[in-house]
Amino acid sequence: MTEHTNEALRWIPLLPLAAAVLSGLWLVFAPRELPRVLVIALAVGAPIASFAIALAQVFSLATGLEAEQRFFVDNLYTWISAGDFHAELSFLLDPLSSVMVLVVTGVGSLIHVYSVGYMDDDHREDKGFQRFFAYLNLFTFSMLMLVLGDNLLVMFVGWEGVGLCSYLLIGFWYLEDANAAAGQKAFVVNRIGDFGFLLGIFLLFWSFASAGMPTVEFREMAANVGLLSERVVALPSALSFLPGFPSWGLLTLACLCLFVGACGKSAQIPLYVWLPDAMAGPTPVSALIHAATMVTAGIYMVCRMSFAFSLAPGAQATVAWVGALTALFAATIGLAQTDIKKVLAYSTVSQLGYMFIAAGVAGYSAAVFHLMTHAFFKALLFLGAGSVILGMHHEQDITKMGGLRTRMPWTWFTFLIGVLAISGVPPFSGFFSKDEILLAAHEAHAVPGHEWIWLIGLVTAGLTAFYMFRLYYLVFTGESRADHHTRDHIHESNGWIVAPLVALAVLSLFGGAFGLPDAYGELAGVPQSNSLHYFLQPVAASPPHQIEASTEFGLAFTTTLVGLAGIALATLLYYVRRDLPAKIAAGIRPLYELVRDKYRIDELYAALIVRPLVGFSRTVLARGVDQGLIDGVGVNGVARAFFAGGDRALKYAQTGYLQSYVFAMLLGGVLLIAWLVRGA
Amino acid sequence: MGDISPFQFQVVAALIFLIGVAGVLTRRNMIVMFMCIELMLNASNLSLVAFSREIGDDQGQVFAFLVMVVAAVEVAVGLAIIISLVRNRDTVNIEDASQMKW
């Protein structure tokens, strides 16, 4: 027992687990749902209780310990013990996991509350209400395992758990084939990433073990990562086209493997394709899992492993460039989507790319800052979209909306705050976090082409502002384009839905205060106002850079200007001259259709990977190996061989004549005795 | 009894046993086969008792009693089978009961 031991941590994940297990088991064994009040109390109570515990522990962490010594550990038991290697089931609360835990339980609790209102009148399925919350609580548990895990193995358990829950919830309305298919797609694409993640874990474990330090525990790895910094792996000569040939740093290779996992979970090129399809799930799921928490697991993991990434410049540059390309690529797709949730989905992919830019240029605190503000405003936008979808009777096509401002005032107002935040308008939270990322990219001289990354980020900021305001104008302003039946029934959502919207709007508005850049704080006379940065510095250290306040303000001014230009363009096209977009689209029809069809990447993957793989599986694996070899030769072949042997030969030993049996018995007895007395 | 050697007892027992074996293998009448089985059992009894006396240990005689009990039980079961066969087939010839095969 030291001052770092804290047995309260275990309850943060265990409470949602208990709620999930309880309601899940009840569903399995009882004929009908629990009383609805009880379901709500369990489902909403557990994350709120977790949030309260987490808040208390983070408070005592921040106030009770020295900055360099800020961590709590809760060790439940030794999970794996083999020789010198021990993996504990233990939880770690340090500044990085503090932020994550608060986001997961805080935003998670709000979304749980919202879900009560959203799922209340959903009768698509028997017992759906309780099943939904059982999954949602299971997700919260898995996500908390992921962020609180003290070593890579516990993290991996959570990592797989959130993937499973994501699959279950995307396909929640599984009676429609498309939803089930979307769930499967998400699961399969994530498996590809998970494979890379596993290889990374194995590689790190193997190299630490061969350096005499068998561990997967984060703090031990961070303390001993120097053992590996000089080690290199030789590349086979077939890979001579790769940069850095003939050898790569061991850490570079390990970090790239880990990053493949992050790409899968956080929907980056080339594994982003599952996230837009994941919008088939209920909207609160899109908000919780596919915007605020699970998809940020990849960023969290990169920040958590920052000690390794910092020693692998090649991997860092890859992270930054993949992030930048994804940010731009997804933003352009977002320009032409007409499904309200798809626009938000591509925007999420794009914003996740932003976070990877920050993680890649070693601006870990900027990445976490944007992760947090993004969780606020993107959850807000998704929940607002859900409210719109409910009000519009499950209509998701923005070309059939319009004029909702007066009909749904609360939704309108909170959604507008979310749009302003994501567009980076000062003083909303997104302005500060986006600005910090662009600043970090601008100053990251170690990353090749960093000024291009900055430029891409800048362009993306403009595109983001444009497509978000396009969405806003199409949904909330102008004349309603819905059919008159729907139009007559548009209504504001109930209190369960509006209250979380308001809470998230407040967070989106003021969330920037957690990481107010120092330059702004000094204006107001507050030194070191970027409290998030200084809080995270001991865990995920960003290299110090001396930035002139003038540079900082100049960059912020540029970003804001670009954002405002995007807004102005959207206002012109979708508010002032509503006839223009259709004309422009007609003028550049092939390009427009390419973008609208998401660059036909899904079709490309289907032609290049999916169909050959499915064909190979059907013909060679299923028909050849499974039916031919395993079933034909193995199972049925053995049975047939025995049958034939008995039928053709052995059965004739059964003559039916008693005396032949007796004779055989006697012969056997004589031989046995002869053998027994052979030596005598 | 003193003039009969242990070896002679065993020779007699072996002879009786072989007579039983020969009877079981060659005769077709189930009653006769049955009696031959009894012969074999009693031959082994004789052998057991003779050895028991030779060694001076009572265990062999206990075994002999056990064999008698088993033989009695076997007679009950065997005769029941024969009777039911006679009722169904009207024969005691073992070759007429050869249906128990593939």
C-alpha cells in the first residue's frame, strides 16, 4: 500500500459491468423486460455513479499528488504469471486516463439519459429497450477497461470489448439486412486493425523480454524504452523500395503495427470505410461509440504509447500524414452527402484525422484536447441529429428537411452551437483545440512536410465549416421540403432528449477553457492557462517549443479567416442563392457524382479485396478444404473407411454358429496361456 | 487318500476338462454341450481343491464353492434359454440357432 494505491478505481468499470450483466441475464432467463423504471435506473445510474467516482478520484489525483508523481493504481489480481513475466489485472489513473475516463463516463452518462428518450417509443423489437441498455452499459464497461487498463493486455481486452459492443449496437435493428451487414462490416474491418495491434503488442513484448525486461505494463515500458531505441530490424530485400531500407528501427516497426490497430478503431485511411456504414445503428450509439468515445481509442492508444512513438520518427510522420490525408479526404466526401448522419460520420472521420495529425507531430496534449472538445460537440451534433430524425419521423435525408428552426427551437439552438464549435469559430471550444493542432503542426520541424500538413489542416478547417453550415442551412432554415403529412407532425423532442443537448451545448461552448492557450491566458493575466497541457505533460510529453505570441495569434487569425470563408460560402450557396448548388453540381457532374459516391472506394475494395477473397473462400476454402478435405477425408472419410472395412471383411467373423465362437475363444485362451508360460 | 499323488489329481482334472472341451466343440445337442460345460467347471473345481490341499491353504476350497454357486446360477439361465429355444424352434440343435449375425 502506497499513496498511489487506490481501490476505488475498480468500481468505475465494474458498476456498468454489473448493470449490463444484471439486465442481460434477466433478459436471457426472464420472459419479459424488467419494469421500465428499473431498467432506466440501472442503465443510467451505473454510468452516472461511475462518473461521480471518477470525478472524485481525478480531483484527489490532481490535488493530492506532485505533478510528476500523479498516478493511482488499483491492482485486482495477477492475471498471467509465466516465469519472470507478470501481467496484472490492474487499473491506472493518470492524467491521460483521467481525461478519457471523465469524457467516457461524463458524455456517456448524458448519452445514456438521451437514449431513454430516444428508445422509449421504439417498438421495432420485443425487449429491445432493455437489450439496448444492456449493450450500452457493456460498452461503457469495455471502454473504461480500455482507458483504465494498466498494461497492453487489459487495454486489449477493452479494445476487443468495444469492438464487440459496436458490432452488437450497429446491428441493433438486425431485422433489416442492411443493418446487420453494416455491423459485420465494422467488425471485420476492425479485425484487420486489431491484427496489427496484436502484432505490435507481441513485438513490443518480445523485444522488451529479449532485453531482459519482460513487461507489457505502461509505466515499466516507458521507463525502459531506452533499451530498445538503438535496436533495428533488417528488411527483406524484396522491400527495398521502402524508405529507410535496409533496416528499420524496432520501435518504428512496433509503432507502425500499433498504428494499424489505431487506423482500424479510429477509422483512418485505408480502414475508415466501416464508420459511415456504422450509422445504421441507433443515433445515440452513433454519438457515444462512433463519435465521442470508441473511435477515439486509437488516438488514446497512440498518446498512451507516446514514449515509443517519440523515439520512432518514421512512425510519427506516418501517423501525421495518414491523419492529414484522412482529414482532407473525408471532409471532401462530407461536402456532397445528403444523409444527416452520413455528413456527421464523414466529419467524424475527418476530425479523427485531425487528432492523428496532432499525435503525429507529438502534440499529444493538443490531440487529447481536440478529442475532448470533439466528444462534446460531435456528441451534441449527433444527438441533435437524432432529435431531428425523431421529429421528422425517421427521415434522414436533409434534402427533405428544412425550416426546423421554429418547430424545434431547443434542437436548433443547441445544434447551432455544435456547428459553430466544430467550425472553429471563436470562442467556441473547437476553435481552441483545432488551433492548437494547427499550431503544433506548423511548429513540428521534425516531421517531413509539416508545413504541407498544416496547409491541409487549414483547408480541411474551411471545408469543415462549409459542409457543417450546409447541413445546418438545409436542415433548419428555409421552407420545409417534407411531405405535408410529416410536416404536420414535426415536434420538439421531450425533456430526456433536450436536457443532454443543453448540457453538451454548454460544454461545447466553454470546453475550450480547459486548454486555453497560454498566449490567450496571458492577455487575461492568467499564467499557464493551458491547464490540460500541463496536466498531461508528465505522461504524454510534447516537445517544448518557443512560440511567439504573434505567431500564435497570426495562425489563429488565418484559421478563423478560412473557417469564416467556408461559412460565408455555405451561406451564399445554401441560404442566399439556393438555386446555385444544383447548377454547380450539374456543371461538374462527373466530379460531383464521384464525391457523392464516396469516390467509390467501397466498390474499389469490393473489386480488389472482398470479391477475390470471397471467391477464394467459396471455391478453395469452403468447397476444397472444408467440404473436400475436412468433411470428405477427415470426418466422413474415416466413417466410410470403418463402414467399408466392417462390411467387406470383419462382419464375416460373426458366423452365428456358437461353436465357431467357442473355438476362437479356446484358441485365444491357449495362445494366452502359451504366452504367459513361455519363459518357464 | 495318501497314495494318490497331487500330480495324479491334476492329470485327472485335465482329462475331465479336455473331455468337456471336446464335447462343447463337437456335439450339436445343446443339453449335451451344457453338460460338457459343467464337466469343465467341475474339472477346474477338482484342480482347485487338489492344489488347496497340497499347499495347505483353504482359499482354493473357497474358490471351489464360488464356482459351484456360479455354476448353479448358470444352469438356471442356460436351461431357461434352452427351454425358450425349444418352445420357439422345437429343437435343441445348436446349428438351428444361427441367426445372431450380420
